[in-house]
Amino acid sequence: LYDTWGAAERYRRDDESLGAALEIFNFATLDDNLQRLDEQTAGLLSLLQALDGLTTWEQPLHSLAALSGCLVIFYCDAVWLLLPGVVFGLAGQAAYVGVCRKLRGKPPPP
């Protein structure tokens, strides 16, 4: 009889801990979190599409400007400026998107 009561008590504690785990993972906000994730990765998708456009020469003037910029960087041996340039470029893009959302209430056009 004591073993049965102990097993029932262990089962009750496991069931309570499972309920607490489900309360921590709130299913009601899952859709909201997925929507936020989609909004945050939209900039990465547009960046990859822009890079694909540069490499396929869809807009020859932009591709030529990017190619000449890369050649100048390698010619002047300024590869060490590449990482800070990327960081400042991404920070500038994030600031631009934030300002557009604040002023117009929606993200800028791609």
C-alpha cells in the first residue's frame, strides 16, 4: 500500500512539473514570436537578394560599382577596413529601418 501511495505521489509531482513547464512555454504567444522572427529576418533576406542581384549583373551599374569598390579595397591593401565597414553599414541600415518604422509606421520599401 505504501509503494502505491509513493508511486502516486511521484506521478502527481511529475504531472505538476509538466504543467509548470507548459506554463513557461506559452502557446498563445507562439504566433507573435514567429511573426517577430519573420520581421527580424526580413532584412537578411533582402540583403541576400541584393547580393544575388549584384552577382548576376541584373543592374550592371550597381554591380560595376560593387566590383570597383572591392578592387579598390584589395588594391589599396585595405582589407582590414572591411569588417568595420560591414559593421557600420549594418548599423546604418538598422537605424534607417528604425527611423522609417517610427516615422511612417511601416518598414521601408525593399
